[in-house]
Amino acid sequence: MRLNEFKLERYFAKHEFTAKYLLSSSDCDGYKMQDLLAVADAAELKRWETIKLGYTEGMGSPFLREAIQKFYPKATLNQILVASPGELNYACMHVLLQAGDHVVTISPSYQSLTEVVESIGCQVDYWKPNSENGQFNPTDLDQLVHENTKLIIINFPHNPTGSYLSPAELTDVVDIARKNDCYLYSDEMYYKLVPEGTEELQPVSELYQKGISVWGTSKSLGMAGLRTGWLVSQEEELVRKIMSFKDYLSMCTSAPAEVLTAIALNHLQHFLKPNKEKIKKNILLFQGFVNDHAGLFHFVPPMAGSTALVKLNMNKTSLQFCDDLVAQTGIMAVPGNFFGADEKSIRVGFGRANFPQILDILNDFLTKGK
Ligand SMILES: Cc1ncc(COP(=O)(O)O)c(C=O)c1O
């Protein structure tokens, strides 16, 4: 097994904490500890003040799994496993798959959704979007999935394109998995980051026996620093096996993070709503910016989530563009090819409050470069 470097994470490691501005982050601004504790009720504050800093349960403490369970009406506590999202992906793929197994995964994607299955030695086919509008068509997926397919991997709202499915399209995807009796791993990290008026998709673990849903605090809530995620599946034995694999990784979650995550989930709307409003405002602003720079960018506004993949109409590669941008302005952006996308594209993230200021500086950079 050989894992290639995680290109996106290495580029973030180089610039994220030194660049002045972040144009491509997929998470929303991180809330402060005081914001979270300010909404906690007396019982939640008591739990916070009396945390024991020992090990926690491998599955996640019951009070946290109870807070998670409210979002998955069909799930029992034994069908919910707490760990960091990347770890859950890694452990789940290793439990489900071996070399030679056939997998269909979404592409472009957050690298771990392709890299882990490739590193296991699976035969991998890629479900790609329409090149004009960035939408994924279940009919294309149907062509790729066969009787011997072990796993389909999806991610909606989609990072990086911001593509989303209608409930009917998700039903089609579930039907394709069911028809071929394969697992359906759904990375739902951007769950609930859906604009008003767009129908929210249900977690696939609610829709299908072999559906596996993963969500966490990083994106929708703006609490990436908690490092908390969870996996939900109707197959209790599968969840137990993933937990047992995880004994070789983090083993259990941090006790303070568990308490804070439960508080965040119990007051979800308080944290989610401002994130959705910020994203909506920034998308509108960016649309105006793209119009002002006619011909330079091809932008399909995201249907959901916090990011879009923006095509660049210029002579540089996207990596050259990003390197020049960060060196000359302090704005960090990330190239689309880190997600397996077009050479000439960048990801734009809409979840940051200083987005208008970043656009002003980007405007100067582009104007000077003319
Ligand atoms: C689609 C997707 N899955 C998983 C992750 C990993 O989430 P976390 O950073 O909370 O581990 C990310 C992070 O960018 C993501 O975009």
C-alpha cells in the first residue's frame, strides 16, 4: 500500500498560517470557544466544567452519540461511531475493501476519497460531472457500476464544485447501489449547508441498508478545530469493525471535543444560520466580480456547500497563478488539479467574513497584471 502525498493539505501546510488571506478555504470562519459556551445551558456547562480528562469510549461517549442521533431518526446508538472524518474514511475503506475490488468514486474530489481506495489497490472508476455545468448525472454513474462493484463513493454538497443532487437523483443513486448490492459511502461533510429554497438531501444511512453517512463539525458548523466527525450505518457489525480498526489509529476522541461537539449540535441553528447567510452574500459578490472581469473566469455558482471550482481563462497554470497570487498579495488560493480537476481552475471558498476585502485585493492584482 502506498499513499501519495495529500497535495491540498501540503499546500495548506505551506501557506495557511502565514498567508494573510484565504480565498479557497472550504470551512467557514472558526467560531470562538466563548461563542459556543455562551449558548450552553446549565447542564451543558456543568458537563463542560466537570469533564474527566481520561480516555473516552471507542464508539464515542453516549451523550454525544445521543446528540448525533437526533439527525438520524433510524439509527440506534450502536450504529453511530465518532472519530475524525478523514480517519473514518480511511478506516471504513480498509474494512470494506481489498486489492482488486471494484470501486466507483466521485471525481474531482477531496483527495482522500480517491487516494485511499487507489492505495488499497482497488480497480477504480470515476464518476465525473458535466464539463459545462458541473452537475453529476446518475445515468453516467449507472454506466460505471456493475454486479461486482463493492462500493460507490459520493459527496454532496460536493467539494470542490458546489454541485448538489435533487432528492429524486439521490434516489436514483441509491437504486443503482441497491440493484448492484454494493455499499454507498456518502461523505456528507457539508450536510445542511444548503440555501433556503433548496430541498435538503437525507443522509444515505437513512435511505439504504448499505448506505454509510459521514458528517462532522468542520464545515457546516465552522468548528474544524474540534476534529470531530461521525459515521452512521444501519449495519451494526460494520460499525463495530470500523471501530475495531480505529484502535490502531486514534482509538478514541478527545474528551473536551466531545462535550463541545454535543453543545454545538444541540444548538445547531445558532451556528449554521450565520454560515449560510455569509456564503449566500459572498456568492452574490463573487458573481459581480466575475462579471466585472468578463472572460477571465468561468463560474457556475454552487448549488450547495461552501465552495466552487472556478475556471481560469489565462496563460498560466493554476499552480503558477496561486503561487504568484500568494507571493504578491498574501492571498492563498488552491489549484483545482489538487482535486483531480482541470489544470486551469481554482477552488473558491465562500465561508469567510473577509471575502469582500480579499476580492478588492484580488481585483488590484488582476488589474495590475493586465
Ligand atoms: C469532502 C470532504 N471530506 C472530508 C474532509 C475532511 O474533514 P476534516 O477536515 O474535518 O477532517 C473534507 C475537508 O476538507 C472534505 O472537504
